[in-house]
Amino acid sequence: MAIKTVNSRILLEMLDMGAKNLAADCEYVNSINVFPIPDGDTGTNMKSTISGGVREGKNLINEPIGVFSLKFSRASVLSARGNSGVILSQFFKGLSMGLDGKDEVDIKGFAEAMKSGTAKAYSVVSNPTEGTMLTVMREAGEKACSLLKDGDDLEKYLNDYVEEAKASLSRTPELLPTLKKAGVVDSGGAGFLRIAEGMLKYLRGEEIGDVFEEIAATQTPVSVGAFDADSELTFGYCTEFILQLQNKKVNTKTFELKTITDFLDSVGGNSVVAFKDDDIIKVHVHTFDPGKVLSEFRKYGEYLTIKIENMNLQHSENEEFFKDMTLDPLKPQEVKERKPYATVVVAAGEGVKDAFLSMGVDEVVSGGQTMNTSTGDFLETFDKLNADNIIVYPNNSNIKMAAGVAAESYKKANVIVMPTRSISEGYSAVTMLDTVNENRDEMIASQKEVIDNVGTLEVTYSIRKTNVNGIDIDEGDFICIYNGDLVSADKSRYNAIIKALDKIEDFGDKQVVTAFLGKDADGEEFERISEEMKKRNPFIEVGEIDGKQDVYSYIIGIE
Amino acid sequence: MNERKFKIFTDSTSNMVKEDREKYGVDYLHMLFIVDGEEHLADLDWGEISAHDYYELMRKGKRITTSLIKTDECEQKFTEAYEAGYDVLYIACSSKLSASVKTAQLVADELKAKYPDRKAVCIDSLASNYAESLMTMTAAKLADEGCSVEEVGAKIEAEKLKYCDYGTVETLEYLKRAGRIKASKAFFGNLFGVKPIILGDAIGNNYAYKKVKGRKASLDELVNVAVEKAENKENSTLYIDHADSLADAEYVKAEVEKRAKFANIQLGYIGPIVGAAIGPGAVIISFYGEEVTIVGEE
């Protein structure tokens, strides 16, 4: 295809293939995360980001490319998860800035727009690190642009782009020592290359082996003829509903989703997807007896919507059903009295969430190391609140950017993103928040002071053999991370923690320890750790919270 | 020194030690504390039970409640003063914390019929602890200069918000249970490790106006308050009272001495009445200084 001008349709087709190509290799991209903790979500985050744009873009192929790309980027911003997702969404934003006002664009214009994407992506990272996705997009964009000659077509340009992206990606370990030690290339860069390769594949008319339905958002129309008077029901009914929990029936706050899923299991439900958002439960299940399921759950609440489809007729799942609670008009919006301040925290783990709620925070958004919160999640949460100021505690550096982008684009309240990088920092800040006796500036200043004073010790295990900060780690070793730095590793969790305590230089000056005990924590073990802490600092007060979080046996705030 | 024209009383929440009462020639009206249904006089000299044992009881979980001044003692002491030809000045615990000042006023009104020429001025100090004592001492000095009870009452009234109490506690639970604290929603939830800084506010409530993290930080904040808000330090005394936490009181004293020069720093126990409401481990500083303007949110 000798394409000399790019319009909305071509751009969408390319990005669609880019998304599919990334999706096909998503697990690989996830797997090359460098830090030895079960994080691995870069591919998933980037996939979510670009897919959001593609879904939106499908309705816009007749728009001028300037309009198309702007709306594409906006949708990708809303779907952006994690740092890698935010950076990618900002690349699309920059691309759209380069295409602004145009109906279609020539190859040179397109190449310039790609560079504008890079510039925008750089601009949102406060300390851009080379050896990441940023480097890959910058070097590929610059090289391909410099090789561009009059008369070149899009395929030639993208071919140059992809070649340089590959070369650049292979150089990332030279730029980032952590990559080199782990023997991997940058995962964000790898994800970005997958997208560029997918775009090129479209131009070459190549196929991608494994096409993901999730991205192919179109649904096959139902053919009623597939089920007649003699047919047998072999697949059951695809049953989806939204259950509004009712206070007069259950405690809607503490009601456990497990009650629902256990019942579905007991009646042989398949493909169960269920989640709880505040007092609403969304369920997707394949069952031969939807009636039984529906009457059972009226014990806990009433249905807002119910959809039941014969699976013999309809095989394509409505994936979108679970994508987004926000756009769900059925969700009743509680009208709350406007208040000067509302708080939003990001947390994972039932007990951790409860700890925040019991401190009076208004909304807890699910998220954390292994599941990054998207900008859209934040915007949706902000809409539930009615406040002049919304204070957000992202509690993870991977989520800070998504929160920042949400804060910037939200107009109905003034959003303040506190720089909390851990659950401990967030919890401490929330316990010290005082919006009554301090004015806004004082409050922000004192919150930052509190956050700066918190050290976070995270205890988990390594998913691979590696060496970090000169410490040899075997797969399965317990590791301690203090303020983001790996400080100890040991076969024994207790020993790893004691070694870590000895590395915290200012432990003697600290006063308060607040520990979130994870699902696999051991109360007796923590008693012993607590004794060791008091030996090292007799003034220290040690408190425990049953956080029930996954992955981290302990998250310990030391301040 | 002129002869005094009136007798001066304070009450059990003043924490005023015997040496000070004798030096300034003042007396106090006893409130009551109640343990296991039994009433005891709130003795600032700890005759019946030592301060340490008293706070140990609380640490062990013994519930101690309190009661306002005894009407009979108040009537008796006012009558004795009147019989001897004196008027009466009573500097009372904040009316937001105790009904003592109202009760004393009722007693005084009652006695009016029998002693039409005598006067009792009952002042709502809007304070307690040594801020209340400091007002009482000022009143004594003015009395010695020959001022009438009305003159002294007016002077004290005019500047009572400059007599300050600031404190910190191990836990807000005692104050909350005793209903003796206004704490905004900033003090909601599990406050593990979070220490409140409390002051006697401009309308007489105890108000938790600031949070700090950790015990030491709370003591350091009291040091800051003493250094920044006390006036005329070189001629006045800083009072540091504690609920059986002498080491913490001594820490505050030592830190203040590093940064400011007070004529004197006096350590003592928080008396049984304030102690029952505030709980073991509390530290309160009292001084004359910057006028309190904060009014706590209800």
C-alpha cells in the first residue's frame, strides 16, 4: 500500500492493529518487569489505554484526523492505567496536538505529529528516565523523521520507525542498570514497539495470529434460528445483573462478595465475574437456572438491571458490561451535601480499605501495585463526591500520574493530589489530616511534612532470581523494600525483616510504627518483630492493622 | 502592703499547690471525686491517696467520676468570711467544664438576705489548671495593693483570656468519656500514634486544635507553645503539671530551658478533678501570655 496521506480511517486501522499486536504479546510485556515483585502489569496497562482509544475511534472514522485523534487521545486518557498507560495516553495526546485542525495529513506531517507525541509524553514525567518507553519513542521518531525523503510513503516511514524502535529497545539495558542486572529490556518500551509493529503490519497487510475479542468490540448479531422447538440447551444462560444491596437486608458496607460467588459456585455457575462497588454488586455468570440465582440474591437486595440470554444463540460475551461502572446510567447517584473537603484514597485489601474508611475517607478506589487505577476510575469517583476540594492519596508511584491527569482535567472541584507512594504514607497522612484547624495551604504543607517523615517497609517475596543493590536474591526469597529500595532478602521472612530494620538508619529517631498485616502475615511473628523494634528504640509505639492485603505480608509505616 | 478587704478562693481544678496557696493567702473549694460509688474530697495535697496511686487506679481501668464544689462547704466558707467582715472573690473553673461557678453564685445570692452589706464576686475563669491559679495569684497581688473586690474582679475579667492552658494526652478517650473535650472531626477514627494538642479555648472549652504524630512530638509542641506564646518570661513562672508522667514534664522543662529564660519553671501534679477527666500521662503547661482567640468547633 503506497499511502502518501494519512486520514482518520487509516490511523484507526493502524492503531487497532497496534492494539491487537500488543494484546497478542501482552503476557510477555508483563513478564519483563524488572523489579522482583509480582507487579507485571505494564502490558495490561498499555493495552487498556490504547484499547480505550480504539473503541472510541471506531465511531469517528469519518471525522477529520484532527478531531479523530483528539477524541481518540481523550478516550485513551480515560482508560489509562499505570505510569506506562499514562505516558502512552499522553503520546496520543501529543500526536493529536500535531494533527490539530487537519482533515488529513501527509507523511511529513504525520512524522512531525509523532514527534509531538513524544514531546508531550516527556512533558508529563517530572524526571524523565532514559532507557524507557520515552527513549524508544524519541529515538524512533527522530531517526525515522531524519530518514524521510520526498515521495516516501507511510510504510517506508513506519518501517524506519520500527527498525529504530527495535534498536533503541535493545539499548535500554545499557541506559538503565536495573534492566541490565535483570537481563531484560524495558517493558514499556517493548509494549510501545509492539504497537508500532502492529501499525506496520496493517500497512503490509499482515495478520496477527491471536486476535483478542476484547478489542474486536463488534458483536455478532443473534440468529434466532439457532434454537428451535427441538433444540437442546447446551450452554445455559448468560446471566448478568446489577444488585443493589439493601440496608434493611444486609450490612451493605461489610457484605462480602464471597457470599455471592460461593453461591454461584454451589449451583454450578460458570465464567463467574463479579465485583462489588460500594453497595452495588455486578455479576456475570453462565447458569442453567437463572431463576434460582435471582431469587437467592433477593435475600441481600433488589435488582437494578437483569439481562438473561440463551447462550446457544449468543456466544459473544458482552465484555463491555464489565468495563465501566461510570457510564452506567442505572447507578443511583446519592445526593450528598456539598462540603469543603472530600478525600479519595487508592487501596487494595479489605482490611486496608476498612482502615481508611474508618478514618472517615469518602471514597476508596481499588488499586495498587498489581492493579493500577486509571484516570477514568478517578474521574468516576470524583463524580460521586460533592465537595469544593478533593484530596487524593494515590498511595503508589505508579498511580500518581493517573491521579495527576485526572486532577488536571477535572473541573467540578479543585483536586489536590498528595504525593503518597505507599499505603503507609497515605494512612499516616489521612490520620493527620486536619481541614478544620488548618487553612488549605497550611493543610497541604503539613500533610507533605507528615508524608516526608514516613518510611515504608514492604515485605514480600521475589518472583525471580536476581541481584539488586548488590543483594543476591533467589526465587521465592522474602525481600524487604524500604522506601522503594530493596534492603534485604532472606529465606526466612523474620530474618529478612530484622536485617531490614538494621538498615534503617534513623530508626532510633522514629516514634510510631503502624503495620498492615497481609493475608499471609503471622501475628506471632509480628509480636517478635515488634519486640525487636522496641529493643532498637524504646520510645517506639507499635500498632497493628489487619490489612488482609495480597502480595505484601507486611506494609509497615515507620515515622 | 495594705490589708485585704476580701477573701480569695479558687477550687480543686486549679491544681494550686499548698506552698502557693499559703504564699498568696488563698483557699480553695473542694470538688469531689467518686470511686466505686464513694465520694472523696478532691484534695490538692493528696492526703488520702497519693497522686501516683490515684493515676495507677486509672491505668488499671478504674473509672473515676467527679462532682462540682460542695454547696455546704461553699456556704460555710463564704459565711465565715462575711462574719469576719470580708467580701469574697471566687475564681472558678470554666463554666463549660463545671457548674461550680453557678452554684457559688446561687449560694452568694442566698446569703444576701442575711449579709446585705457583703459582696461575693464569682468569676468564670474560662480556664482550669494553673491558668486558674495564675488568675487567683494575680487577684491576691491586687488585693494586697488595697483594691476592692469589684476592682479586682473587673481587672481579672478584662484579661482572663491571657491566662493560658495547653496540654497533650496519651489518648483522647478519657476526655471524650468525661465529655470534657471539643474535638473536631479531624479527631475522628483510630488515632493510633496521633497526639492531640489541646487548649482552653476562648469560650472555656477544652479544644483539641492540632494533631502531631508521636508522644515526643506532642511534648515538643508544648515547648514551642511555651517559648512562642508566654509573655514577660523573665519575670514569670511556667507551670508544667502532669498526670503521673514526671519524666515527660521534666523533658518539657529541659527543652524550654534550652530556648527561653523563665524566672521559674514549676512542676507539679495535675489534681484529682482534672486528672479524672484527662487521664494518666497528660501534661499541661500554664502561663500568662498571648490572648487565646481560638474557639473550638462544636
